Amino acid sequence: MRQPLVAGNWKLNGSREGVKALLAEIKAGMDAVKKAEVAVCPSFVFIPQTRRALEGSAIVWGSQDVSVHESGAYTGEVAGSMLADFGCKYAIIGHSERRSYHGESDALVAEKFEAALKAGLIPIFCVGETLEEREQSITEEVIARQVDAVIERGGVAMLGKGVIAYEPVWAIGTGMTATPEQAQDVHAFIRNRIVQHSAAVADGIRILYGGSMKSGNAAELMAKPDIDGGLIGGAALKAEDFLGICIAANN
Ligand code: PEP
């Protein structure tokens, strides 16, 4: 059985006061969350504060990116070892906003996947097609290319140490959620692609859905057999909305 994971991607949001209040509210609602693992991924600067607030609780935390470098003259970068030092469990890798605004290629994302693992972090590896790609009926081709880049770099065993997040770019922050059927089709495609390398990895790996998931649509998405939780953007910034999704993941 794959334990559901609900991870909040806070993106470029927050303040010390806001983070304090949000974490306190999420913590206070965790009694109702029995089954799902819950993670929050704040901006780098809020990670020490998040650690202090969450240590000893059931909630884990992670980063939104990681450097491929371990140390040295790389201004502005944050190494996996630094994140691990501050108790991060997860690192989001290859989010579509990094792929599009920062030009991250499949090869760089695969390198980041490996760097995260080396530091003891679990990559939450994002894949997904743009609207244009979906309209051109090349969704599977795009997803296959993104997944294969990690397998080519480190083999299927490396991929199996991470979590995959299927995030159709057209659904991120738009309110246009994929239907449960659309999402399930792509999740099943990903799992079947991994089966070609290892049935055990395909069976064990968690594949999250991300893209305008809310408490109102989370249950029907997560009821699908290959959807093992969610990567949540906008709805992760309000405790009530985020907890609603975490509770939906219980069923
Ligand atoms: C995301 O950016 O990872 C995401 C899923 O955003 P939203 O939930 O706001 O669509």
C-alpha cells in the first residue's frame, strides 16, 4: 500500500508572521488527518522557522528546489546538504515554473534529482504537459521524455527513491483542474512506463496530482487507483483548504 502524500508548495509567498499563523493552524487540524503524510515546502528563508514550528509534529517539510552543486562559488544557490541540515525531508524538483521561467531542462532536472538524493532528501519530481502540447496530443510523449531523463541518468532504482508529481501546466494556478479521468490516464501511463523497467518500482512509487486541487475536488481525484496524493499550490496557503485536502486523502 502506498501512503498518500499531500505536499504544500508555498511558492514565493509568506512572511514570518504569516508562516507562524499558517503552521499553527495546520498543526491544530492534524488530529483529523490519520492516514496521509503531510508536507509543507516554504521558501528557503522560512525553512529554519518551519523546522522550529514543526519539529516533533506529524508534519514534515521540504524545499521548492535544490542546487546541483554541493558547495563553492555558486551565488544564490542552496545545496541539498544545507536543506538536510535544516531537517528537510523533501525537495520539489523540476516544477513547471522552474522549467519555464528558469530554463531548467530535463537533463538539469535529472541532475537535481540525483543531487537531492545524495543529500538524503526525497525528490518530488514534477512532470507535465502544456496546454499546447495537450492540444497537439503529445502529452504522453512529453511525460515519457521527462520521466526517461531521470531513468537515463540514474536508472529506475534512482527514480524509485523519489515521488512523482503529475502537474499539467494548464491546470497550475488556473482553477482548471484536470478531470479525475484525465489525471488517472496520465498517472497510469507513467506507472506503465516504469513497469517496463521494474514492476516493483512502478508499484511502489507515489504519483501525486497537482493543478488546482482543492478540498472540493481532492476526494474524487484521489479515489483514482494511480493517484497517491497531491502537490498543492494556492490551496496550501489557507489552513482550512489545505487540511480539507489532507482529510480527503484519508479515504
Ligand atoms: C503547483 O504549483 O504545484 C500547483 C499545483 O499549484 P495550484 O495548486 O495553485 O494549481
